[in-house]
Amino acid sequence: MNRMRSSLVIIVSGLVLGACVQGQDYQRPPMETPDDWSRLAPVPATVSTDHRPEAAWWNTFQNDELTGLIERALEHNHDVKRAVARILEGRASVLSATAGLFPQLNVSSAYTNIAVSKNTLAGLGLATGQRPGPQVFATPGTTFDLWNGALDLRWEIDFWGRIRRGREAAQADTEAIEQDAHAVALSLISDVGQSYFRIRELDEQLDIATRTLAIRQESIEIIQKRATAGLASDLDVKRTEVLVSEAAGLIPDLTRLRAMECHRLEVLTGMSPGSLNLPSKPLRTVVVQPDIPVGLPSQLLERRPDILQAEATLVASNARIGQARAFFFPALTITGQGGLQSADFAKWFTGNSLNYSIGPSVTLPIFQGGTNLARLDQAESQYQQMLENYRQTILQAFREVADLLVSLSSRGEQLTHQRRQLAAAQAAAQFAQVRYRNGMVNYLDVLDAQRTVLTAETQLAITERARLTEMVSLFKALGGGWVPSSTLPTS
């Protein structure tokens, strides 16, 4: 007994002295990041680099209706709920990976009635590989009961860090799932904002088309009266009728597009199509020019969910390299069994029924057919793939932000010119009406002027909506500066 304990101490001491966790701890790969966004793109005057976006960044648009839709979407959208369920699944996998660090205990109880063959010898079962037991050493021809209650122990000592690296990989995978959920929520907010501004753009176009139709209907009454008096030709009447039909034809199509966009918004907010009552409100009534805090480029690495997700997968791949290396080293396992065993039920729970066996076992891989080498090669290859994916994700993030900064800078100039264009077109249309009534121009000039006004108003509404949606996209590209703690489960 003392010799066995001495051997166990020597083996355990030797393994402890030589043991170490395999693989290198994760270190973030170096990435070159610009000091300021101005190196990548012209920064609009409405963009601030002094601070990050606020938590609820959508409040920057100062629109209670939009804020309510976003908050409802975060609470009821089914894609967000699915992402949350995946987080719970990932956290359960971490618990499963951690369980290998602890001893595994099982309790068993059994009753057996044994009849030993008369044509055998006591102890003969040992020669056929049976484990020592009462049925092996029993006298041939005897019959007896066997009552057994046992506690089984198995504990793998994680000297080389195989289990710990597996737990590290599981934790990183769970972090990647959480960042994916953040990305889903961020995309949802962006989609709701873009859908809302698209609806308001269609409201603006409907308002323009309705006002244009009313003006043209008034015009045709005037032209008909002038034609009756011989002051206008039938051609002028027909041309005006064409414009009336053109304006009237726009309204059903715009109404159709608005209904479809409302259906999209309803699905995003977890509602069935047709259940959202969103009164008409022209885009010009919700246009704002918020100050957009973009922070510094280096902060993007800590804020964008897709970058953090790519880095988490890189951490997991790095941990799996260490896990794969640990398979090359011997595994030490402590196994044991103890309990009460008796052929007489009345004596089952007495001290003489006690039996146990416990001891260490060491398994050293000698030849595995290349399995361990293949496992290591696979882990290193996956790490390299995740590394390139991480770098590409960062470059893509910088490109998205730079593109949106350029777009917002150009939109400001474009809106200035389009507002001037609209003012000039409206003035030209008034002049054309006056000159036509005085007989100085034909009605074709009036029609052309009215078409120009309609086109200018429509283009201005489209550009205003594009500017607002690009602001939403910029907040999304910056990572939003927001962690949806009210939506995602706590650890």
C-alpha cells in the first residue's frame, strides 16, 4: 500500500513539474489604423470626432415616432429573439466545456441472482478476462444473491491544458455569438430607420403629386374657358389633360409603394402586415441635421460588432491550437470505485461489506495514424483563415465609414444646389403663367415649367431621404456605440 502511494506521488510530482498549458495565449494582431478620419475621407461639418455615439443614438434624430418604432422592434423582432436564444445556447456550451475540469461521480445500485456452473473451476473466469468478483471465485454449482451499491469516480487531470483550452475556445465562440446578436440588433435599428424615412419620402412625393394634380386641374378649367372664348387652342386643352392624367397616375403607384414599405416596417417591428397605423407626414416635417459623433478610427475596433465577432473567432482558433497540441502528451486519469457489496441483504449495510479500488492511469499516445498531426494542422489552418478574415473585416469597416463620410459631404452640396434649382423652377413657372395669360408665350412653355417644378421637388425629397438614411447607415457603420443590454440576456 505504501509502495503504491509512493509511486503515485512520484508520477503526479513528475507530471506537475513538467506540466504546462500548451499553445500561446492570444495577442491581438497589429493593425495599422489612421489617426483621424480626415486621412480617409473629407469629414462633413456635421461630423464630430471628439466623442463616440451615444448609447441610444437614434434619439439624435429628435423623432419620438421613430424612437418608439425602434424600441418596439428591439423588443418584438423575431430575429433578435432568435439571436438571444443562440446566446443562451453558447453559454450552455461553455458550462459543458468546463465540466471536464471536475471529477465525474456516479452512484449505482444493483441486485443479481447468480448460479455458478458445476462444470467450471473457481477463479477460471480470470483466464478469460473477467474482472475479479464473487461470481469468479465462487464454488462451482453454487447459487447466491449479490447486492451491490457503488460510487464510481473518474477525473482527468488537465496537466497540458487540453480542457482549459477547450473552455477558452467555447468562451470565445460564445462571445462571437453575442457580438452577432449585437450586429443583428444594430442592423434591425438601421433597417427600421431607413424604412421609416422611406415612408416619409413617399408621403412627401404623395403630397407633391396631390398638390400638382390640384394645380393642373385648376389649369385645365382655365384653359377650357379660354378655348371656349377662342383664346386657346384645342391642342392646349389636350396637353393639359395629359398633365392631369400624368399627375393622377402617380398617386396610386406612390400609394402602393407606401403600403409595401409599411408592411416591411411592420414585419421589422414584429407586427402583422396591415396592423400599423402610421399617419401621413411629409419628409420635410421630420428632416433634421444632427451632429454625428464618430470618435476616432482606432475606437472602431472596440465598437463594431462584426470586428469584435471576427476577433472572437480568432481567439477561439488560437485556443484550439493549444488544445490540439495537448493531444501529443500523456493523459493522467484517476479512476476509482467503492461501495457496499454483500451476498446477504441483511449484512449489506455493515462495515464488512465495504470494498473499493482507486488509482491513477497514464495514457501516452504512441501511434495514432497521423490523427494528432492532422488535428494540429487543421487548427493552425483555421487560425490563419480567421486571421485573414479579421483583417479583411477591419478594412471593410474603414471603407464603409469612409464611403458614408464622402456621401454625406456630397449630399450637403447637392441639397444646396437642388434647393436653388427648385426655387428657380417655381419662379419660372409663375413667370410662364403670367406670360401665357398675357399672350406672350404658348401653353407648351407653361407645361414645361410645371414639369420642371415637379421634377425638382421630387429630386429634392429623394436627396433629403438619402441623406437621412446615410446618417443611419453611418451610425451603423460606426458600431452604434450601443450595447443592447435590455435585449440580450445577462451572463
